[in-house]
Amino acid sequence: MNLATLASLRQRFLLALLGVLLLALLALVLVARYQVMPILLEDEETFASSELDRVERALGGELNHMRRLVEDWAHWDDTYDFVRGERPEYVDSNLYEATLETLELQTMLFLDNQNAAYWVVGYDEAGQFRSCPGALSSCGWAAPAVSFLDAYIRSGVEPVSHTWLLVLPNLAMAALSPIYQSREEAPSAGWLAMVRPLSEPWVDQLRNTTGIDLTLAGVPSTGPHKELVRLSPMQMQASRYVPALPPSRAVRIEAVLPRQRYQVTLETFRFALYWTSGVLIVTLLLVLWLLEHIVLSPLRQLSRFTQRLQHDQAETMPSSFLARRDEIGTLAREFRHLWRHQRQQSAQLLTLTQRDPLTGIANRRLFDERFATLLGRQPAPGEVAVMMIDIDHFKRYNDHYGHPAGDACLIELAKCMDQQLSQHGFLLARTGGEEFSALLPDTPLDAARQHAAALLNAIEALALPHAASLTGACVTVSIGVASRVPETLDDIGEIMRAADQALYQAKNSGRNRVCLFHEVADQAV
């Protein structure tokens, strides 16, 4: 695509619309990436957390069941009398292997009111059933548990039921309750502890109850308490740590969950995204077609008419454009109006080109024209003097006060100098940034010096502050004056160079002064 093609309004519209389409599609992708996707992932995390909450509530329900079970046994009058040594037949009647199998227990520990093992029932490390007083060596395998319970009770726990998850290292649930009479009128006779293993059949039952593919494992409690890993587009793995005993261990709940909600929502959004993209493309094509027939085609016709108008000014604008009541018709009528006033505007612009836009006084072009006209006048003019005026340390003024203040200073000085000179019929022009020139017809050099001195005094009288000046506290100027000398200094360029040399001498002599060219020449000699 070449530059001529790009210059076409039609092609630029097409490129612009394509750019809008690409930006819109990019916006949709970014919205999907940074707005929709985080929401979907957050919803997925909420779903995983709620599923783990269900598992944790199921574990809590099992612990409550353990609590009720230990309380049923601990608040039974027979248990109370047994721990007090008043019912020896209690062991044969209740504490046998079938009892543990029925209750799905691994161990039952009866502690007296001194927290010592009164009776131990359970399976030892070899899996053998044991039922014996706690003091016998055959029940020594329960000594660590008894020591733990003794320390736990002596730590000042409330005399109520307690439940825990245990990591021994095998997983288990434990419940502890003080032993009371059913009427709770007498003090506690001791404590009863029960331990239920979290076996694989029990975990299978928990899976069936919750409908969640889960596993339980004992882990150190120092790991991350929550974690979510997306295994595949269809599955994710969520885990959570649940406090257990001993405190350095925890139970890790790990569940493999489906990502169906995420996939369904994502597919729905993609479908909506594709449809939105399609509708957007069709809409942009329709807009392009309407632009072509309503705007671009008439504009091309109007452009061809304006091009022909450069070669045939007598050609009239087609009435079809002038009759339109839309923006193109308004444009055509306004163009005709502007064309008719073109010459008037050109004349006005010519006048504007002779004035300095900032100060409103004459510019260099008008100054040179007037000077050339004056020197070319017949008969030859008499004495003609010029001044070159430069504001002292104006760059420092701009640096100190800023350019807007500098512009205001130029305007004020130009107004003062123009009033001072125009009353004598002299022309003042701005010929540089801070440089002005004055044309003094029929004025000898001495008279020009007096006018320059008066101009110097008028500027000092303004007392415009100039804190950065190296000459004084107010704005000052330096003036160089030269005059026409027939057959010696008779050219515009020579006269202006002479005035410039005088200005240079004035600045080198300390500024804020007037120097004449003949004085400069005398010093050079």
C-alpha cells in the first residue's frame, strides 16, 4: 500500500475501522483474561473451599458422635461404680473384644481420680486384644497414652467432654469425658477415653457420605494450610490442614474435585465472545458501507470540483451540493462563501504581514520597504538617521521571570518607544527578538542623538523591574545611531551595519547608553 493510497479518505476510514475492530477484539480478550477468568477461578476456589467445608463438617459430625458415645459410657452409673472399685463384674459384662468391634474402637482407657490407669481395653502394637488393669505389664503399651492424658488433664482443662483428631502416626479420633453418676450429684470418679481409628473402610464410608473423592493423611503442621492445584481442564486437587494432636502434626484433607462448573461457564463465555465478535465485525462493515455511500462518495465529488476550480474559476458549484441539507451541503455553501471572499481576506493578510504579531508595531519587512523607498526617493533625501535598540540582558530577564513576562515586557517597551517616536513622524519596527530599529527621515545625526537620549530616559521612567540585570534594577536599553553620508554611507546595508557597530560599542561601554557611529569610527582611528 503506497502513500497515495493512504492519502485516500476511504482507505483511511477502512484502516481506522479495522483498527477499531482489532482494539475491540483485543479489549474482549483482555476482559476475558483479566476480568472474567479471575472471577471464574475465584468461583472455582470458593467451590473447592465449600467442598472441603463439607468434609470438615462430616469429620466434626463423627467427632460429635464420639463425644456422645464417651458421655454415654462415662455417665453410666455402672462405669462410675466400676472405677470406684465397687463393680468387679463390669469387666466381664462389658469390656470384651466384641464391644470394641461393635463400637469401632481401638482403645478404651479408664482413669481414676488421680489420672492413673485403672483399666485398659484395646489392641496392642501387635494387634492383640488386651483387657487388664493399667498397672500390669501386659498393658504397658498404653502407658504413653495414659501419660499424655494425665498431662492434658492436669493442664487445667474443663471437666467436660473433649474430642480430637490424632496422628499416632496412624489417624484416629479420640474422646475424653469425666466419669459421673447419671444424676451428677457426686464428684467425678475419674476419666474415660476412647480412641477410634480412621481406617480405610471408615474413609470409604466418608467418601460415600459426602460424595467427594477424598483422602486423609497425617502431615507436619508447618505446611501450607490451604492449597489448590489444577490437575487438568477437568479436575483439580484441593487440600486443607485440620489441627490434630500432637500439636506438631495435622490431618491433611485432600479432595479431587471436578471442574465442570468452570468448564461450562468458560464455554458459555467463549460462545458469547464469538457471537459478540461476529456482530461487531458485521456492524463495522455496515458502518463502512454507509460511510462510503453517504459521506465518502459525495466528498470525492466535491474534492474533484475544487481541483477543477483551480484551472477554471468560472465554473459554478453543482446545485446538487448546494441543495443538500446535511453537513456536506453546509460545507459546500460555506466553501462558496469563502471562495467569494478569498481576495478580501488575501488583502487583509497582506496588511497583517507588515506588523509584528506580539507588539503590533511594524516588522522588519515594512521597515526595509520604508527605508528603501526613502533612499530611492527623487530628489535624493537629505539626512536620514537610524537607531538600533537592544534590551539589556533580556535573556536573563526571560530566565528569571519566564517567557510570558518577557513577552509582556516587550509589549510595554514597544508601546513606550512607539509613542516617543511616532509623535515626530518616525517609524519604529521590531527587527529581532529583543532588537528594535527606528527610521528617522530628515534628521541629522545630532538631532537623532537627542531623540535617542529622550527615548533612553522614557524607558528608564517606566521603571520596569529587572532583578537579574547586571546594569541596573530596572529594564534598560542600549542604542546605536548612524546616519546617511552621501557617496560614503549611502546603502541600506551599510547604514544598518554602521548602526549595529554603534550599538555594539554602547553595549561594550556598559550598556544603558547611546553611541553614534562617527564616535565609534573615531575611536577605531
